[in-house]
Amino acid sequence: MQTITFKLNDEILGKVDKSLSMFNFSTRTEFIRDAIRDKLEQLETEQMIKKLAAYRGKAKIKYSDEEFEKLRAKVSEQYEKELDARFK
């Protein structure tokens, strides 16, 4: 693990400090690490949505709503497992 240093203005740092006890973080570092993980996950999700949007309507096979819902659930489960493995 590497150490990094950065500056925050007083207003943001004050919000971080207030959030520590409110959301059960024991240190600023723990809070910031969690925030970075959340942001990385958000960016990855947004990127995946953009990729999926490019394929919208391109499928040669048509699915019923029920089949599509089953497929969506399966893909969601797999994606959730991948994210859990990445950020643990």
C-alpha cells in the first residue's frame, strides 16, 4: 500500500469530519478510501451502461419479456459477484 498526500479545503474537510461518526467511519482515511471505491464503482457502472446502450436493438434473437427478465437477473448476479471480488 502506498501513501499519498493531497489537500482539501476547510469546508469539505468539515463535511468529512461530520460524516465520520454519522456513518460509522473510524478515520478520515477509511472514509476517503470508501469514497474512492464508490466513485470507481460508479464510473465502471456508467462505462458498462454506455457499452450496453451501443448494443441496444442489435440482437438478432428476440426474447420474450419473461426470458429477458431472467437473462437480466443472471447478468446482474454475475456483475455483482465481479464487483464484490474486485473491491474486497
